[in-house]
Amino acid sequence: MIKLENLHKNFGRTKAVDGVTLDIAKGNIVGLLGENGSGKSTLLKLMAGLQFPTRGHASIAGTPVGRQTKAWTSYAPESNAFYKWMSVRDILQYQRLFFADFAQDRCDELVSFMQLPMEARVGTLSKGMQARLRLTAALSREAKVQLLDEPFSGIDPLSRKKILDALIDQFRFQEQTMIISTHEVAAAERLFDEILFMAGGRVLLQGSADQLRAEHNCSIEDLFGKVGY
């Protein structure tokens, strides 16, 4: 589903993504792990078509990342990208009008589950509630690829578990591909079919989550603390 070939992204002299080559299969939930500054967010933005590579190629379903693939890709950034003066209702209505794959029934279900205050302005929401809104906006689309950058940031542990369950319920197995960048490894590792460990803009280790647990005789959380650090 997603193919990256010798992908580079430089910001001046800084190599944010440094020669990444990989294939991500359709129908998998992938954990993208690494410390801050390892290149995870930049890699997601390159897949989403929000940044252009310095060199190399990225494609989705055989199509080079660009205008066409943006229609297939749902992206939830780590930080809030919505206008603070807009209400929750405004944001979701805007999403519905802008994206052809927006599923209103799914949105209504997520709004209820996330307990979003529809008339509240984005600027008045807590950090955790803004994270819920970003997730709701992203997951309401029936996109082929879902890219979630630190989706649990600011969400309390009890709510995080419920949201993880919701991700599993909403994910359309064999139809979608989901990549989740997160530091909440202990909570989220049960979701992952595949793991990508990044450091210094490179993928240091990639493989099946079950295979990596067996090979290293430890949890993904414990392995996260060992790889490259």
C-alpha cells in the first residue's frame, strides 16, 4: 500500500529523514516509534503529501504521493491545526464538505464516544479534548491510509484505553492501513501488527510485532528502550 524508496528530507543541514526505504502492506496497523527528533513526524507528513522530499520517492497504491493520494489519506497532526474561533460543529461540518469519503454516521458515533461539546470553540477546549477532536476528524473519513501523529497526547490513561478500543472498532481490516506515531508504547502496542523504530532520520528496525517480541524476548515497550539508544 505504501512504498518509500530512498526517501530524504533535509531542512538546511539537518537530515530529518535520511534514506528511508520500506514497504507497508495494506490492512496493517503500524507503530512508528522513536524519540523526539527521530524523524517520525516528518516521515508522516511526507506520506501525507504535506511536505516534499529532498530526494527519493513515495507512493500510495502505486500512485506517487501528490494531489490524488491526498484524497486517500487521512492525517491527524500532533498539534492543533484548527482555527481557535471555530466550534467543534464547524470543524466537523467543514470536514464533511471538504472530503468526499467523510462518513457522517461514523462521525456521529465518534462524537458521542469522545463526548465532544459541539458548540464549544476550539480555543476553549482542553489539550485532551483537542486531541479527541483531531482523532474524530481523522477517523470519520473512510480513507485508505490513516496517519496519526501522537494521537494520545494529553489524554488521560483511562480515556486512552477506551480510545484505543475505539481505534480497533473503527479500523476496517483488509481495507485500510494505519500508521500511529506514539510515545505511549505500553498502552498502544497491542494494536500493532508491525513496528518501525526510527532514530536520526533512519529506520533502525522493522518487523512484525509478534516476531520482534519473540526474537528479543521482551515487550515492544522494553525493546523501544533498547533500540538505538
